[in-house]
Amino acid sequence: MQKETQKPHFEFVAMMAALMSIVALAIDAILPAISNIGVAINSLDTTDNQLLVTMIFLGLGVGQLFFGPISDSFGRKPVVYIGFTIFLVASIICLYAPSLEIMVIGRIFQGIGLSAPRTISISIIRDTYEGDYMAKIMSFVVAFFILVPVVAPAIGKLIMDAAGWQAIFYVQLFFALVVALWFWKRQPETLHPEYKIPFTGHVFIDGLKEFVKHRETVAFTLTSGLVTGAFLVYLSSAQHIFEDQYALKEMFPYIFAGLAISIGLSTFLNGTLVMRFGMRKLSLMATIVFCSVALLYSFLYLNSPNPSIYVLVGFLSVQFFCLGFMWGNFRSIAMEPIGHIAGIGAAINGFVSTLLSIPIATFIGEFVKDSVWPLFAGLAICGLCSLAIFLMVRKPRRKKLAAV
């Protein structure tokens, strides 16, 4: 396939970001409305209502296993259209759900539908770019993608105040329709016919066998899952932390946006620095700082009440700044050796990392009731495990170089 080295045009980056951003919009726009949705569907337990956030990730993980292999056989574009259709049906289920259980089912299927554009956007980037340059493109795409979480909660609150929480889902549907039409009109198919893999019952098994052959691919898929799980704890409990523990309901969308900006800033910086320092060095340094900050908070506030909101936001800002150097680079490192199976490779990468992140988020989230400390303890544990995996992958390479 064509591996371009020239700077991509703005529309390509924006379109790939838009495909990913529908996921962020579906997750983050409803955060200010979770309590209102809970009242509407007779679910008043804040811990139970966190399932409206975490379960969409289950759908995202499962859906990738189907859409990845299919895209390697039939092309990238048809799979995206299937995903948008599933998302449409799932959104209607959410709109008319009479209970939390039905709403959760709708959210799972929203995730399944959105896993198509999310996974295929990564496959399209991998079809077209490779190496550090792929990491550069991925960073710019993610930087645009971060703009949605920055504004989504505030937009969601404005929509809810003006027209009720149901209107949030209608806006999501409208945005999905616009992006689907844009994608259909402007994005060419990137899977050339000579690279299509015949669809058989062995496609997934063969892809999995090829996937596990690559040490770095497996390692950085695991680190992505650990870090995503730690962040998902924050994402699912943010509304409870800021609205209930800190009584800042009106300020919540703006605090959430400010923290998202720190991720976007570091992601953009990663796009400018990765060609100079390399994705491995940058992500290793960020992982070390990520662990250090989480450990510092855990030590300072062990058996202590929550600090002031300014201290909390300060610590979280540094944590999220590090994430901007970790997410895109981890996925790029994992995808680098498996460009020949980009579709199934992205699917397995996304599925495993998501499957790992959900139980982590669910377990740690159970403890984030009266204090923020369990959140940082979880960040520290996940960060240290990621760092250990990172260093284990690097050690054999260093020995090999020394022998040479």
C-alpha cells in the first residue's frame, strides 16, 4: 500500500478525527445529564448510573472484533456505513429506554456501532502512513479528537437545559449523519484490491496468530488497556466527583473541559516532537512522570480528606498531560509491525485494551464514593504495571545491541 511521507492535507486529518470524535461525543455529552437520565428511568444509584459510561466501552471493544476482519476482506468504507447504521438504531433504543437495563443495552450497541468508524479510521491511517510519521499523524488526529471532550459536556448541558436530555441523543445522530455523508463523498477507499484478504472462518484466527508473533504489539496493547482503564475510572466517576463530592454541578462542564485541554495540548506537542525524539522515548518519559505524579498524590493524601479543587485539578492536569504522550504512541508502536493486517490488527488491539480496561474501571470505580484517593491509587497501579511491561520489552533489545 501507499506509505505517504508528505504532510497530509488538513481535510484528511479532520475527517479521521471526526470519525473518532463521534465516540467522544456519545460518551462525554451525556455526562452532565446522567443524574437527569437516572431520574427519568428510575435509577437513582450513582454507582449504577456509571454503567451508562463504562458499558459503551464494552460495545466498542466487542464491535472491533467483527469490523476489523471484515474491513480487511471487503474494504474500509462499507464497514463504516454498517457501523453508522447500528449506531442509529442503538440511539433510538436509548431515547425510548424505560429502565437502566434497556438503556445500558442501547449504550452497548452504540459502542458496537461506533467501533466501526473508530477502528477503521486507525486502519485508514495505517494503510497510508507508517513509523514515526504515522505517530505524528495519529497525534494530530487525536489532538483534533480531544476538542470534542473539551466542549461536549458544556454543549450537552446547554442542550439539556434547552430541550431535555433526549435532545443530546438527537444531536449525536445529526453529527453522525453529517460525518457519514462527508466520509462517503470525500474519502477514497484505502484498502487496494490486491491487499484484500479472502473472508473465511480462519481470518480472525490467522490474524490473532500473526498478532501475537510481535512482542511489541502484544506489550503495548496491554499497556494501552491498563492506561485506558485508569482513565475510564475518572471518566465514569467525574460527574460524581465534581457534582457530589465537591458540589460543583454548574462548574463541572468547564472543569472537565479544562482537563481535556491538557490532553489535547500534550497530544499536539507529541505530534511536533515525535519525529525528533521518537515515539518510544517520548512515551517512556511520559509513563515515568505519570506514575510519579499518581504515587505522589497517593502518598500525600493517604487517609486524608479530599484536597481543595485547585490541588485536585492541578494533579489531574499533569496526569492527563502525560496521557497525551502515551495513548497515540502506544497504539502506533503496537500497530507498526502489523501493517499487513491493519484491520484485524487494529481490532484485536482495540478489543484487548478495551476488555482489559472495563474490569479495571469497574473495580476501582466502586471505591470512588467519598474520596478521590482511590482514583489516584488506581492510576499509580496501572501506570506502574505499564511501565514494567514497557521496560521488559526494551531489555532484550538492549542486550542484543550490546552483543552486536
